Amino acid sequence: GRPVTVSDVQQLVRRKDEIEAQIKACYELLEGQKGVGMHEPLVDAEGFPRADIDLYQVRTARHNIICLQNDHKALMKQVEEALHKLHAREKEKHAKDEAEALAEAMSQNQSLPQAFAKVNAVTPGSPASVSGLQVDDEIVEFGSVNVNNFQNLQNIATVVQHSEGRPLSVTVIRGGRRVHVGLTPKRWAGKGLLG
């Protein structure tokens, strides 16, 4: 059948509450009949039906209590099974979510582009430092330069000279994730236009 839902369980619990209320009402009826419970004799000392109570009502109430208690027992079993199924499904769903998250993380790693250079130093206060570039960042794109057209660091130097005072889009891999930084090459107190 279809999977158990929380509302299924809530419905079973409501039904259980109804049955408990009916059982309570039957017991109250027995109490009202001179306190005859489930087992007091319904005949007097001479063996005649007791005249001080409504025998029909007592018998019906006793019968109903027995039936309702059986229903209650069966329902409690259903509630328990439904809860087990619900928890099992939650656990399964949680495991599936984790597996999917892991698979996604793995595919992200595989789809990371090739880096062609690595940042080994960033001078404090330099344009590179201001842009948020960090040591160990692996450079994937530097303006128009990427792994496909990069020959040597002179390529980057050329892009930097042509981009003085203009923001360059730089993509790096940092801690296994792609990070974009906007870098504006410009003259500063130190050497070069980047630092």
C-alpha cells in the first residue's frame, strides 16, 4: 500500500481516544448501576435476576467494554506499527538526503575547472589583498586567461598592464569550491600593479 504518513498516525490516535472515551462511558454506566463492575453477579442470593439494576444495560455495557477493549488493543498495535514505519521512512529519507548531498558534493569536485597557477604570496595592502585574493588560491581564470590559452606568467602580466584601473574577473578554487573575486590592477605603494 501507500507509505504511512503523520496524518495516518494522528487519525489512528484520534480513533484510539474515541474508543477510550466509549470504554469510560460504559464503565460509568456500570458504576451508575449500583456499582456492578465487570464480574459482580447479576443474580440475587436465590438465583433470581437482580431487580435493583437494569440487567439489559449492564449486559450491553459489559459486552461493549469487551469488544471495545479488543478494538483498542488492535488499534494500539496499528499505532505502534505505523510509528515504526514512519520512523523507518524518516531514517531512509535522511540516509537518501545524505547520499544525495554527498553525490552532489562529489560531482561539484569533479566539475571544478583546471587551475593554471597558484597564489603563493599576497602583500598586505596591495590590490590583490584588497580584492580578497588569498595564499593557496588556485587560479582558474584571470581576465581572459584560462587553462586553455595560458602559456606562462607573461600572459597574466600582459592582461594586468592592459587592465590598469579596470576591474578584472578572477576565478579561483579555494578549499574545493569556486570563488570569484573582482581584482582591479593599480599603482600602489609596493611593486607591480597587483602585489
